[in-house]
Amino acid sequence: MGSRLILEGVNLSFGGVHVLEDVGFEVAAGSVFGLVGPNGAGKTSLFNCISGHYRPSSGSIRIDDAEVFGLAPGKLAGHGLARTFQHPALQLEATVLENVLLGGHTRLPGSAAEWALRLPRTVRAERELRAEALDTLDRVGLRWAANDAADELSHGLHKSIELARALMLHPGLLLLDEPAAGLSHGEVEHFISTVKSLRSEGMTVVIVEHNMSVISQVTDRVVILDHGKKLMEGTAAEAQADPRVIEAYLGAPDAA
């Protein structure tokens, strides 16, 4: 089951520069939510606050009923949060499958001694995790590359590897930072299908994405950020028709 995400009055400053100002919204459990805005709007900074990579100056961040403001990423994983990044951090010399298996290592049972001795339950757990990783690669369209070194794939496909690795955490809340950037048309279509499938299973997904076609096809609601402030909230269609959003992206008509 997906998790509910609630932000209230989130502020972030660096050296007196206000990066985020009083940002708040609620993401319903089991929905797909978009964070949209021009470059420099604060989208990734907000993701970093939610995922524990930045500590906000003030505010509240809750996952379901738990206040998670200021928690480290490892602690947030315990609350069912997983995320991907604009620039995936992969073990490039390792295979695609090995990278995805890393996402499930915290679920493996047994002590270090048991693993060293290769006891039956650890061998069984390893076999089951490998099968799950292959199924997850199939889900993101990369089973064909399971045994290839990660550095043999394109940057766009690195994002699909990272998505598969995040799914191995069995998250209730999944944050995706520009997941469609660098993908081919066919890969984007597969990604859209994957996100719709995750929603149908009840997972909550929050996406930062510049491709408005992707946002329009997968999101239930969006928030538009501009210069670190919430500009509007609504459906993707409402956002695309909002004069404030058009101006934020294209500039005022007289400026043009």
C-alpha cells in the first residue's frame, strides 16, 4: 500500500539565499504526483529535503502519521521511501543485475557468519532475491541487459537501472527525479506504462519531470514551483492552461 506524503511550510536557505519558501502540499496514498517548474525552481532541492539529503530550515514533512523532518536517508528507507536521482549513482563496473540486487540487500536474512558458511536459508534467500531482481528488470524493460556491465548502457538506461534498484526496496513512496530524461521514445512509453502499473498496485509516486507529455499522461495532480515558491496546484491540464505557469516558463508577453 502506498504512503501519504504531507508537507507544510517547508523552507530551505543556504547562506541567506532562500531556495524554498513556505512550500506545502499533500500527496494522496496510491497517487502519482508531479513537481513541475522551470530550471532553478527548487524541484530537486525539495526532493532532497523530502529524502533527507538536505535538512530544511523549518517546516514539517510527514509520511503517513510519522514526522520525518530532518531524518537521514537510511532512516527514511525504514519509512518506505526510495528515490532516484538526476545523475544515477551506479557501480558502473558491476553488471546491471548486480546493481539492482543492491536495492534488496537490506531484506536478506542471517548474520555475516551464516552468509560466510553458505547455510541453506541464506542460499535460498539469495536465489529468491536474484529471481525478484530479474523480474524487476523485466518490469523496467532491461532484463535483456541483466548480465551486461552497467557502463555499457546509455545514461538514459542508467535511470531505468536505478528505478529497478529503488523498486527492490519495496517502497510505499517513490521519488523519481527526471526519470524520462535521456530515454528514447520507446523507452519513455515503457516508463509511462511502468508508472501506471505502480499506481494500479497502490504505490505512491512523486515525479520531477520536464517532459510535460509524461506528466500529463501519468500524474493525478501537480504542483508548479517557481523561484522556490508554490505557484499553483491542480491537474496537469489546469497547469498547462494557467497564465501564471505559461509566464513562468515562457516569460511575460511584453518581455518576449
